[in-house]
Amino acid sequence: MIVNDKLFYIHIPRTGGRFLYEMLSDQVKEKPHHKKYYKGIAGPHLHYPLYNEYFDVKDMTHFTIVRNPFDRFKSALKGPLQDQFLEFIFKKGFYDGMKELRDSEPGYKNNWFRPQHEFVSKTTHVWRLEDGLGDNFRKWMLDKFNVKTKNNIKIGDYNKDRYDKVKVPDSVNKYKP
């Protein structure tokens, strides 16, 4: 997502991107569409360096939001795989299960199971979702990028994935930090 022709938001899946879009919607130049693909991956969730190639933003300032990896993982399971049997996916162990998820059609196309570090470069500015998207985040956006965000958006409206209700198999739960 390009903000004010000068700032590029790297949308790591399951890290608050829809909420952020609402906070910045009046300043967004281009919001990628989920039905457009580049090298087989959905436009909104391109990883480094694909977003630089596709959007030609390598000279812009980049920022992103990261999330606790285990919470992000559970949120991703709630998405395209919520009706699949997770014990089956992880029957050969955690790493084989993650490879299966990452290489599967929905996982690959949306990059939902790609590690977050593969989205950022050494110059990417990073905010942690666990630090909230309230006043401190709005101050960070203003101080760091001179970008004002809407403050009338309620996070509860965007917190409907209920990742905390996902039943994670015991073979996976042991990897929780």
C-alpha cells in the first residue's frame, strides 16, 4: 500500500493490515487487489524483494507491522484452513506440517505462512502489533513519517478472526514461545 506517494506499507499477512488501511484510507494512493498476482503471489502480500519489483517502491521509505509469530500462525490457521484437520497436516511433525502449509495453494498464494523476516529489508521500519495500534502507534506514524492517521477507527471491528479459539495440535503447541 502506497501512502502519500512517499511511504510503502509492507503487508505481512495476519498483522493488522485491514485495520491500518482504514486508518490511512484517505492517504492511500494504491491498495493492491487480492485477485492480482505477481509471480504467483497475491499483490497485497508480496514479500521482499517482490514488492519492490511489482510496485517500483525500492526508493521509498518502507514500514511494516509484525506480530508474535505463534499468534500470527494461529490466526493464519483460522483463515484458509479453519475447516481442515490440523492433526493430519502435522502428523509428520511441525516442520513437515509447516512445509505443507507454506506450499499449499492458499498458503503460498497469500504468503500466510511465510516467515515475517522474509518480508523486511535492513531499512524497513517495524512496529510490533503487541504494542497496539492506538495512540502510541499514531504518534510513531506522525513522528517517524509525518503521517496522520484517523483515530476514530475501533480495533474491535477488525479483531474478528478469533485466533485464540483455534485448537492447535499438541505436536505444534510445544513450539509456542
